[in-house]
Amino acid sequence: MRELDDEVLMKAYANGDMAAFECLYDRHRGPLYRYILRQVGDAATANDLYQGSWEKIIRARGSYTASAPFKAWMYRIARNHIVDHFRRSRPTRDLSPDALPADGPGPEQVLIGEQAATGLAAAVNGLPAEQREALLLKLEAGLDLLTIAEITGVSPETAKSRLRYAVGKLKKSMGSMQNGAES
């Protein structure tokens, strides 16, 4: 069953095949969870949204059509669930990057690799939401530009532009971190 395409597995699950669902779940649980976690930045919230996304996928199994790839359909459900979460929990104050808790520099004994990873995570979190979302859909989910555009409801050129700006900002941010460390 592992060699079957996602779309075939989803149709089998819609017809009652639980083994097909288990295969889909095993195949996509890690990337989907990481996508959600990186979007919300909090493990407890990510767990709730992750479970809610799978619940929505389960409830919608009867309406699934293979007109779009399963991954695109699944990530659209997860994205909409995240958007709904943020709409329900709008902050009461403006959250600028300065207002977010900053990870202070670790002790001097911390490995350079760990510092770079922390810096990269902070740089990704500092990206505008649209750019971060496009970048995570590309890196975590491995989706192509057309699928990212479809999920986010923008043109392929806009998705491409968001990715290009995100990568540029990350390069600039990482470059300035390296230059600061060399001083």
C-alpha cells in the first residue's frame, strides 16, 4: 500500500479503507506538523491545530476529489485552520518584531552550529507572514510554486516573488549575523 499515490489512498480511505488512512497519516504527519509549528511558533497551539487539521481532513474525506493533488488539498485545509485560529485570537496590541521575546545569545560554550540554527529560526520567524508561509510550504512540504500559489490563493508570480524575497531576507539576516560574530 506504501507505493500507492496519495490520491489513490485518499479515495480508498473515503471508501472506508482505514489502512489507506494510516498510510497517508504516516507519510504526511511529520511535514504537516512542522509546517504548523513553524507557522504558530508554539508547540501546544501547533498540537491543537495539527489535530484539528487531521479532524477536518477526516470529516472532508467524502468530498475529496483527485482534481488537485492530495498534498495541496491537505495543506490548504491546514492553512485555513491556521488562518481561522489567528482570526479568533487576534492580538490586542501590535506585535512588532521588537515586542516578541528574543532569544539571547547562549553561553560561549554553545556550538557555532547551534547558534546558526537559532539565528536561522529567528530569521524565519522574523519574515513577513506571507513570505514565511511560502517558504515553509516550499521547504517543509516540498511543494512546487504552482501548488503554493493555489494553496495561498495568489498567482504563481506572487508566490515566486514571496519566495525570492524570503530567501533574500534570510541571506541578508544570516550575513549580518556572521559579520556581527566576526567583530
